[in-house]
Amino acid sequence: MKLSTKGRYGIRAMVDLALHQSEGPVNLNQIAERQQVSRRYLEQIMLQLAANGFVRPIRGRSGGFVLLRAASEISVGDVLVALEGPVRIVDCVGDPGICTRSPSCAIHDVWCEISDVVTRHFAGISLEELSHRQLIKEEAQLATYNI
């Protein structure tokens, strides 16, 4: 399974929001710059996240985006499903009817099991946890530069 840039960038943007939410609405240009993502592409992603109830755009001079729930209440899985759809290692996991062999195929069961494991893993990681991991990485990077 390979996640698209939409899912990867969406997670990065949500972590950025979680890290900077105490500053008020987070400007899209700032997120795009920090995450090294095209502003136009990021805007499409953020609007999709807004439509799914994760963020709210704030208009105006000091506008930007805010999380609609606490970072501890939003999982990586929630965001990925909103942007990419359910985790499916292969197409027949989501729709066994597309393959006549699904009912008698042992590997189909394995694909379903793997999809379930990945789904549960993503569901178990909150934006808050991922933000904490990001801070640790950034601090380690700063320590490396300062030595």
C-alpha cells in the first residue's frame, strides 16, 4: 500500500496545526512554507478536511485554519480516511464482489487481515501523539546543528 501525497501532506498539515494551534488561526501560507508543500494543493486538502469536520477556515486578515477538535481526539486514521478513503491493501478487500475468487481465496483473507491491522494502527495514533513525536525530532535536529 502506498499513500498518496494528499494523505501524507494532509497529515503533515494537521500536525502543523496541532503544533501551532495555541497561536490562533494558522495561516495557510505558513503551513505551506513550513511543510514545503504547494499552497494551492494544500488549500484543496484543507478544504476537504474542513468539509469532513476536522478544521474550520477563518477568513480575514488574521485568518487561517483551526482544529475543530482537540488534537488528542483526532487520529491519523480519521484524517487518512477523510482524504484517501478506507485502507485497502487490494481492491477486493473493499469489494469482494469484484473478484469471483474472493470467497475461496486464502490470500484474500490475509489482505483483509493486513488492512485491519493497518487501520487499527492508524486509529491508535492521535495528532497529539504525532505532534509530540515531531517536536522530539525537531529538537534532535536542532541539537545536531548546534554541536
